[in-house]
Amino acid sequence: MKKDDFEKIESKWQNQVDIKGASKPFYNLMMFPYPSAEGLHVGNMYAFTGSDIYGRYMRLKGYDVFEPIGLDGFGIHSENFAIKNKIHPAKMAKKTQKRFYEQLHMIGNAYDWSKTLETYDSDYYKWTQWIFIQMFKRGLAYKKKSAVNWCSSCKTVLSDEQVEAGKCERCKTDVVKKEMSQWFFKITKYAGRLLKNLDKIDWSEKTKLAQKNWIGKSEGAELEFEIKNSKLQIDNKFQILNSVTVFTTRPDTLFGCTYLVLSSESKYIDILKNGIENWSEVEDYIKKAKAKSDLERTNEKTGVELKGIKAINPVNKKEIPIWIADYVLEGYGTGAVMAVPAHDKRDWEFARKFDLKIIPAVIPTGGSMTFKYPDVESGDEIGQRFDKEELDKIMQERAYVGEGKLVNSGEFSGMKSAEAKKEITKFVGGKLKVNYKLRDWCISRQRFWGPPIPIIYCEKCGTVPVDEKDLPVKLPKTDDYLPDGTERSPLARDENFVKTKCPKCGGEAKRETDVSDTFLDSAWYFFRYPCVDDKNEAFDKEITKKWLPVDMYIGGHEHAVLHLLYTRFVTMVFHDMGLIDFEEPFKKFRAHGLIIKDGAKMSKSKGNVINPDEYIEKYGPDVLRTYLMFIGPFKQGGDFRDEGVVGIERFLMTRVKKVVSKIINNKDDFEDISGQSTWIHRTINNVSKDIENLKFNTAIAHLMVQFDGKDGKPDWRGKMEFDGTFEDKKCDFIALEKFLILLSPFAPYLCEELWEMLGHKESVFRARWPELDESKIKDEKINLVIQVNGKVRATVEVDVEISEEEARKIAIEQENVKKYVEGKEENMRTIFVKGKLLNIVI
RNA sequence: GCCCGGGUGGUGGAAUGGUAUACACGCAAGACUUAAAAUCUUGUGGUCUUACGACCUUGAGGGUUCGAGUCCCUCCCCGGGCACCA
């Protein structure tokens, strides 16, 4: 097929949906690609094809399916690629856009090409900036100086979500902490809702779980530890610190708390300073800790004791030492922890290293272990009997982090952990507290290729958002765009850009020069698609009401905690602004698997990257699409193998195409047995169910089995001999049409062509998905499996409705059954599964 | 370390607790051909057996059940995610 033919067929599909008039809207969305690198990847095509098959299916089911595509071309990915190739990002964008759209035209998807968008288009990023301003106005965007993630290679800060195992998500450089003033979005305000709503949405379980873990809710208590130091109280006239608050999820282990640890950046340190006798040592440690990367911090536990001050354990009034250590994070909880080495792995390591006391406060309950644990105070043996070795293992080789029964805990000894948590918290006057791991979203980037943050700094009026009517704040046309690593965006070097007027007072002012994170671009694009032509607002209220939330969203699982969390946050903010009446952007989300090659992820360095172009040229889009879907379960992905493609080529081109066109061309020679076939209903049943569950591989297998008549059922088409003559010239033409509809989501071009040959003027995608006739898939005869003691000994063809009594009679007459049961009929009993099997138990 | 997936023929993979290995690739034999390719037909988990058939087999080991790839427990291996979150 030539390119012209593709286009001719594609034009028949009428992929443009009537946005305003659609009566059964169905929004079928796929994650838009980063158009960096050399072009469309076979991985992209895999995801898009699966999504498109679902979309085409829904369309055949009678829905008005909206299936848009666009490019996520702003941001570091694209910019780095441009820099590497020494081409201006804007020029590169033009090139990649052309290339991507050309390729996307070739893969046979039913895109609505009238609704494309690119995130670097100022008509788009105008509204990205508008969103920033709304966040600012609602107090959800704020600027704060703090230790942020800095990638020295990308020369920019990164969000927590973009740091993977201490390395930059993009370039794998070690990320360091840097004290910088940055813009943040207050996503933490939504932590509770982001977590709670997960129960309400139909998403892949593993994606929901990843989000749940990322949000990281933990319920515990805040407890106060009194600080003891006479000098402090005298010297600090104005600021007397008499307690430190810690957050813990294990108040039940409080009796085992043997020291207190503050983070090396702790806000408490300044206040405690005067009481610390070894200040120079402490100061030195703080300096060193600051210079460390996150990765270095996790390597080994370090810390230093704050000499001269002590804390009082509130539950037993014992004096305990205070340490600072970089294993305690300032950004979580209160930045101070009560250390219980017996029951916390990290505290245990630390205590072992610095020779601090380890006092068990909880022992496991149950089990058959027998050992009495000595009470620290009295020396009496208390608690349950445990096997010594077992307990040593639990208590001495490592911390016991599980729950159990309290020991060494005064009046609380013997109490179970769950109860003790409440009681001890109450006893020491602590308060219940919920903490989340989720941090605010660091949104500023010291780069060029992104939407400038629409903020103006005025000496008189302070931080002022750009007036909405002045949007977009366009990126200047400049060749001076390379990042310089100075903590400032290249835009800061552009005088004309920086200098501006204050929107409030009209005086001299300066623009913010950072651009926003590319994940903000993609956090709302699906709102824009149906409204891409709207010049007056980001999205139209009525249209949005009709089309959103998105009905089906398909994409990679790698975005579980990045993109998918941000979209949910932004959608919730829109909801709270009263713009929409839903909180969740995607009703249904499914993560697809990964296509690998030779057992490994495709990568240029391994030289195992599959370029879809070659295969499309060689086999055509239908074969490649269908093959990709046949490799394995869509949710799981699979291994791409060249040898596998021919199987699909044989099926589509040699069997379906040749046979069907032969029948159509010799229609008059065939006896029309329309309506007599039952095989088609079996196919309808299986293929519909499989597509709905995204089990495309088995859907294709069913299409093959039924088309080839391998099911043992009467062959609808007769047998076609190798020379192209038919053994049996009968054809169920209605079933044949239905078959083409069932196959069309997978092989749209081929089915369109054959559909036309059948005499249809309109596209196959204007047809309706065939209705299943349940009565046609009911078997009258079945092969009853006969087992003796669970082993298959025979199968007999019988009536489906056969009774146990009759089945039993037939069974014992079978030669191969007789020899096992003969003479033992007395002790025989049978298990009967109607229409399936009879198991004779002796 | 913790949390998810997964482990089935030579290969990719199928199997609501009910005939394990569908479908496809590969391989073998045959048909067509001067020949090859293409195409078509048949066969194809292992061991034993001329055959009928028997026994074994879903990472390992236990258990529940008339019956387990599927459910439960213990362990091993592979892939992915999180990573000092107290």
C-alpha cells in the first residue's frame, strides 16, 4: 500500500468528533510523547496502539470517541536534546514536531488531527502561566529558601519526584542539596485528599499503590521532651527553650528511648547553642553534613553528641543524651526523633556505632519460644518465655521492629503495642498527629526551554503576578539560552526580558527569570484538547462538563508518582476554584507494559532499539500493530522478536486478505448460508471481553482460531486449498462482515479495504459492534471428562444436560474406566460438575 | 532492607479450583515444484511402550481439597518501584 492509499483510507474514518454536539461522549486519552530523540519509539507505538484499539472498539460500540494527540515538547528532555545537537530548542521543536506527526500518521491510529497541541506553543503555555497565577492567588504557590535538589549536569533544581535513588532522573548525575530560593506548589495541602480519593478511582492497582506509598501517610504522636540545662535557662532571657518535640509512630516503645536525635539542620540548634559545651565540634559536623549528597548520607551513620545538655524522657523522667545526626531529616515530622535502638533499625545501627544503650521495650507475642527476659531495673526475669537464641537473634543482632507486648515499661509492662500506643501518649500528654512523606512540589527550573514563571518583583509592591491580560509572558527570541550553572536561568542574562513595569504601581520592576517545571505543562493538557481553539480561556466550562473527566487513560507506569500525581493535584485545585465539578481527572487509568528486546530494555548503547518505520515499511501498519499486541498481555509488555512478526503477517495477509477477497470476488460461486454460523458468536463473546480487559493477545488468538476453523466447529469458509480453490463452497456472508468488524480495531486498513470490497460505501468504523446472541454460544453436546481419583481416564461426548446418574452409567462402561473401578462399585462415590466432569472416587 | 510484579514446552505466551501447554514462532515429515522460496497438510513437553496405554511435568518443599499452575505456609531466583519518612 502506498502513502496515498493510507491517507485515502484514513480520510474515510472521520476521526473528528463533534465536540459540542456529541451525544455519547467518550474521552480516550493516551499519554502524549516527549518528542525528543530521533523519533517515535516502538514503545510509544505499543502504548498508542493499545489505546487506539480500545478507542476504536468504543467507537464501534456507538460512542462518540475523542482521541487526541499532542506533543510534550517543552522542558529539559527536549532542551538537552537540542543542546546536544547544537540547534536552538525552538528550531529543534519544529523539526521534531514535523517528524513525530508524520510518524503518528503512519501507525494507523484514529487521531483527531484538528485538536493537536504542543506545550511549547505560546497559545498553550499562556494558560500554563495562567494556572501558575491562580495557584499564586490561592496561596498555593510560594517562594521559599530551602535545601533543594540540584543537578550539576542539568544545571537546575529538580523536584523530589525527579530524583531517583539520589540521582537525576534524566542524566543519572548525583543530586546534591543546595540552599536556594525556589517556587513551590503546596501539594502537601492536598495530601489527605490525594490519598483518600485513590479508593474511588478505577486505576491499575500497582499505580495506586505507588502513589499511596509516595504520599506516605503515617499516624503517630508528637511527644515533648524537656531539656535540662541550667545555663540555657539563665542565658537565654528571651528565648527559653525548655522542650523538644518529636514525632513517633511508636509511642509504645518510649521506655526503650535512650537518646534524642536532632537533624543537622535542626531549627532547635540555634536555640540550644549556648548550652552546648562542644560547640566547635558540633558546628564542624553541621558544615560537613551540609556538603554531603543524599547518597553519601545513606552510606554510613554519623553524628555528634550535644554535650552539656540533656533531655528528659517524659515517661520515666530519666536523663538521656541529645545527638545531632544527618540520618534524621529536617523536612519530615519535627526534625527531631526519639531514638529507640531496640526497635528501630536506624537507631540500632547508630547506637551500636556510638555505643549507646539498647533497652528492649517490646517483645514479640505468641509462638513457642521460651525465654525470660531480664528486667533492666530489678534484674527479675519477666515477660514471656522465649528461646534464648531466637530472642538474641531478634533483640541483639538487629532491632525488633514489629509490635508485641511491652516489657521494661513500668506499669505498662504486659500491655499490647496497640493499646500502649494510646495509653502512653495520653500518659505523657502527647498529641496524635498524622504526617505525610509527600513534600511540596518544587516548580522552578533554572533553564530556558519552559514557560517563564509569570511573576514580577517590585521594590514597592513586592511579589506581584503578571496581569492576566498580559499573558503569555513569551520566551524571548535569543540565541543566549545555554544554562550556566549560576543558580539563575539564562533568561536572567536578557536585560530586555528582565526589565518590566510593575502591574500594580507601574514603577520599575524585574521579572522572575526561572521557568516552570515541564510536569506542569503536562499536568493539565487533557483539559485543553477539546478546547484547543479557545482564545479566551484555558478550557470551556460547558465542553469540559461534557467531556471530562477522561474516560480511559493509558500510559506508562513510570509516571505513577510524577505526572499522575500532579494531574490529580491540579484537577483538585480547578475543582476548588469552582471551574469543574469533579476532583479526579481520569475515571479509568491502565498502565501498559514495556516492550523489551532480547530480554533487555531498549537503549541506543545496547543497539537494540526498534525503529517502527522499518517495520511499517516492510509489513505495513496493520501487521506491526497486531504483532505488537500479540506479543503478550498489554499490561505486561513482552519481548519483540523479528521471527514473531511473520505469524501475524501470514494470518492477516495470507489468510484473511487472500481468502476473503477471493470469496468476495467469486461471490456468485458460493452458497450463501448467512445466519447459520455459530462460530461468530463465540468470537464476538471472546473478543469483546478481551478488548475490555485489554487482553489484546488472547483477542487476536481467538480471531485466529475462529477464522481458521480450528475450534472443531463447522468451518464457515470451507477449506482453501493451496492453489486457491475451495473445498466447500459455502459462506456465511453476514458472519464474514461481523468478523471484519471484530478484526478492524487491530487491522484498520485491511478491514477497511475488505469492507469496501463487500460493497459498503461508508467506513467500517461507521458500523456497529456485532451483538452477541447468547443462545448461539451454548453447547448442546460437550466432552464430559471422566476422572478416577482425580486422574483423567476418558472423555465422552454427551448432552450438556446429562444428569449425574446417567453420566455415572456411561462412565463405568468406558473400557479405561472399567479397569479401575470394576469390583469396587460398593465404595464408589462421585463428584459431578454439570456439563464438565465426573470424578469417581474410590 | 521494605513494597509490588513474575517464574509454565526449544521460544513468546494460554488456562472463572475441573482435560496444563490455547494461539503464534521454531523444528520435523509430507504435498506442490526440475529445484528453491512461498503456500498447504500432518506431527511436535518428558520417560517407558510396536500399539492400547502408563507414569512424570507449571522455580523448590510442605499443606488444604474428590481435584491445585491457580488457594494457604516456608524458601529460592528474576524484573520493577521506594530508599534513613522515625
